[in-house]
Amino acid sequence: MALGRGLQILFTLDDGLVIETVIIPNGNRGRNTVCVSSQVGCAMNCQFCFTGRMGLRRNLTTAEIVEQAVFARRLFTSEVGSIRNVVFMGMGEPLQNIENVIRAADIMVDEQGLHFSPNKVTISTSGLVPQIKQFLRESKCALAVSLNATTDEVRNWIMPINRKYNLKLLLDTLREELRLKHKYKVLFEYVLLAGVNDSIDDAKRIIDLVKGIPCKINLLTFNPHSGSHFQPSTNEKMIEFRNTLAEGGCVVFMRPSRGDDQMAACGQLGNPGELQAPLLKVPPRFQTLLEPLV
Ligand code: SF4
């Protein structure tokens, strides 16, 4: 089986709803990643996200989440490598379905279950603060937080959850909670959007924002989709951004977009269909840049 850039799997659930799972290859090393969904759709309405346009249909059960990883594992034989990582970055905000997600992650790492290493199972959140605390206290698995902005002005717009749990609260909570964890690093994900969050001032602000938080930062390429305001940053801009973070002492990764032909990476799965969440008002200083693109 040639895996190419990514393999998209559609599951039809008992009630007829459809979810997507993506297997993301890792070069020639055969250590592949399965990206699982935790909800049908998503209520968070992040403005750069395709899934967010669907709104939320329902939470997945524990079994529906685990089955995605079981199926991916069965599909992969040693000829094409194995599944070594699970990321909860498919459809949905995992921590809005926290009980089922923690149970599913427990089964994935249990030696009687799928026996993944806990640091190879990553739950990704848009920043639900009370649930982040619960997750860090109850689960051994890894946590990724979608940061994507360095000011409340921009984050309130592109990730409306920030209006409830702002940047300071989110980052102070992580700073505080990670003091209780031994050798644990949170992964910050940052999707670079041209002209919106990719300036050198943004990079410098990140250096200050994450001070005192054991972390790694992953810079992601935006995958444009229909109805989106945004455009990806150029490669040159991304490299400059990465270099600024690295010079500021951050551990930073940047890799070519993977699975982008399936619109994977950072919850960009799904079919918005007729139910569309609203696009939010563009802050005045970005209107000239973005409104011709709407
Ligand atoms: S980025 Fe994640 S949390 Fe935000 S709308 Fe998309 S799926 Fe939901």
C-alpha cells in the first residue's frame, strides 16, 4: 500500500453520521500517526478551521474513539510500518468530551489495551481551562494547546473560546499545573496565517508568553479551504518566525504540511454541509487584508 501524503478513512456511525480519521505517514521510517476524531463536528468555531464550520452534532463514545485507532492499527502491516502515535486532532474539541476522551486514551495506553506509550498519545485542545486542569491531573497522556495568536484581540477573533478563557488565564494555568508534573512538556501548536499572526512581533511575544512553561512549539502551515478568510504564510516568513523563536530560546519545530490533501492537521476535517457556524466580524485593522478574500 502506498501511503503517499496521508490516508483518509471515513467511518459511518450507527446513527448514520460520518467521522474522519487520517493516517499521517512519517517519511520512510514507518512510524505513522493516526489522527482521531472526538466529536462529530465542533462547537468551538475557530475561524481558520473547516470542522468548526459544521457546528457540533454530537460527542463520540469511548468505543467510537478507540475504534479509530484499532482500525488504523489493523490496516497497517509491517510492510508499510506501524502506527506509533495517536493525536486527537481530528474533528472536535477533545476536552469538551473529556470523560470519553480520558477513558479512550487510558485504553490506548493500557498494556491490556493498545499499549501505546503515554507520551505518544496527544490530546489537543483549543484552551478549555477547567478541563485542561482535570486532564493534567487525571491522564498520563500528552497535551497540545492550539495557541495561534499572541494577543487577546486576535485570539478572541480567530478562536472565540479565548473570550471565555483568555491568554493570560490559559498560560498561567499551564504554568501552575505543569509545576505538579515531572518532566512534562506541553506542545503549543501555532498555525501561521498570512498578515494575521505571523509577524516578528508575534514571534517575540510568544517568547514572553511561554516563559516558565516547559514546552515545545510546533509551527503549522495553514491549509486554505472554501469559505475561509485566511491564506498561509510564505515559507520565508515561516522560517524567519521559527528563527526568531529559536534565537529567543524556544524549542521549535516546523515541518512541511502533512496530510494536507485530506485537510488534516489541526481539525480541518469534515463536511460543513448545510449547517454552517457563523464567520465572526473581522477586527477593523485586518479588514483591508482579509475582506477581499471572503
Ligand atoms: S480547530 Fe479544533 S477546536 Fe477549533 S473548531 Fe476546529 S476542531 Fe474545533
